[in-house]
Amino acid sequence: MRMTFPTRRIPRTARWRCYPLIILNLLFTCTTAQAGPDPHYNAAGFFDIHVCNWPERSLFFMPLFSTPRFAETEKIEVFYPDGSPLSVLDLDNYRKITPKNKPPKRAFMVETDVPPHAPDGWYSARITLKDGSQFQARDYVIIDELPQATGHTPAPDEEVEEVPKELAWDAIPGAAFYQVFIRDLWNDGQLIHSSKLLPDPRLALPEGLLEKGGYYSWVIHARDTNEHVLLGDFNHGSLSQPVNFAISD
């Protein structure tokens, strides 16, 4: 059934605001791995680059560096495989990370459009501390676009008769894991569920999460791999358009 939009007024603040939370979630998953013989790690922290396909914008790089030594950090430079500059991470743009039983970290990041003919290869970072010491890290990047999820069930703007037991979507070619974020549009767009990484294109909903008369929005983040020694936490990621649906009273 196509949705007849509810008559209750939806607050203006109920628009989808998941991007910062999704970034924080990705940062937490990619910065809790243990250091080892992995070129993404050095004595200062962890470096990675994601190739992101998000709604209503062109393909972009998201380089990031997470470190417990944030107070010591002076500069973080990122380079193409040939050594030419790609970007400098903004030290005023960071997310706080609080791993259990470990020192707090900051994850610095920047977003920059993928230019035409950007090469595959080993991208690198140079981290300079305030005492002048420098550290190098590398990430192998393959330039490609992971499609955004489609085929949502419930469908966009659908009104369903019964509370769904699961959310589902079409499998994305090249995706190995998915993560779903759900918001309650009657409750100022509050985030009410962040799934774990899912190997299949479906999410079994926890009992009692959704209710009759509810109005919800959900998005799907897809990734090609997870904690890969060559590609970092993942290489390609995509984020679907928000999909709204209602449940009949």
C-alpha cells in the first residue's frame, strides 16, 4: 500500500541526520583493531582511505587518521601513489572515540572529491608530531564505485498493515557487509537502532523496536570488506537514500 502521510505534524528537526553518526560508527569499527604487521598502523595511530558513494554528491575520498596521541599531533598529510599531495587532514574536524579499557582517541578526517583518472595504488600519510618526529602509513586504494542499496522492503513511502519483522533490500554487487540505521520520525528523527555488520541484505528487527502507528526512516551503509590488511577497514562504501515508511494504527 502506498503511504497516506500521517496527519500529525513532523517536526522540522526530524529530517535525516545520520551522516555524522555513521561516520563515527565507521571510525569506531576501523580503529579498534589490534596493531600488527599492517601498513595502516604506525606508532602514532591508524590511517585509512574510503572511497565513498553517498546520495546527492559525487564520488569522494574520506582519508582518516585515528590516534590516542592527538594532543601531540601537528600535521597529517595525505599523498597519491606518485607522492603528490592529495589533502591535509583538518585537525579541527574530528570524532572522539572511547574504546573500552583503552585511552581515548581522536579520528581526524577530510572529504575530497575523487578527481578524474585518480589511480589505484598505495596512498600514504605522513604524520608530524609537535616534537618534529614523523611517521608514515599506507593504504592500498582501488578506485571504484560501490552502488547504493535499492529494492527496499518496506518500499519508499509505503504504509504497511503490520509491524515488519525484518527490513530487506536487493543484494549489492561487490558488497560483503551491510549496516542499517533506523530513525523514529515521530520522535524528532531520533536514531533508534544501529545494526551490527550484516553479511546478508536483510535485518531481523528486535522485538518491540517498531510499533503500530509508527513513522520511520532507514538507510543502508554497504562496504566491500572489513579489516583487510591491504585495503584497511574497507575500500569502497555506499550509503543509500533515506527510505520512509509508516505502519498503520
